[in-house]
Amino acid sequence: MTNREQLIQELEQAPDELVQAVFDFLHRVKATRRNHPLAKFAGILSDLEAEELQRTIAAECRQVDLNKW
């Protein structure tokens, strides 16, 4: 079952107040993504590229050499 299918199934069983809250949240997120200055970069990397970038950042950028201070 996909995330979308699972979400729909959950929403079908949820009370109306929760459905409205999820609906409102979705619209806020969509508006933020559309207007955010970095939104144009969302989704430009493949999953493989994103994983490689995360590994590189973890390996190279989070290191502190106390002798250099």
C-alpha cells in the first residue's frame, strides 16, 4: 500500500475535525512551498544523488579538528 493510499484510508476513518485539520495543514504547506525562495530546488536531485550528498555532508562537514582552533 502506498503512502497516499494509506493516508486516504486513515482519513476515511478519521473524525471530521481531524480531516479539516489535515486539509488546512496541507494547504499551508503547499502555499509555503510555492512561495519559498528555495522551492524551485525541491526535487532536483534523484534519491541516489540525495543519499550521496547526505553521506558526503556527514563524512566531511560534521568533523571538528580541535587542533586547528
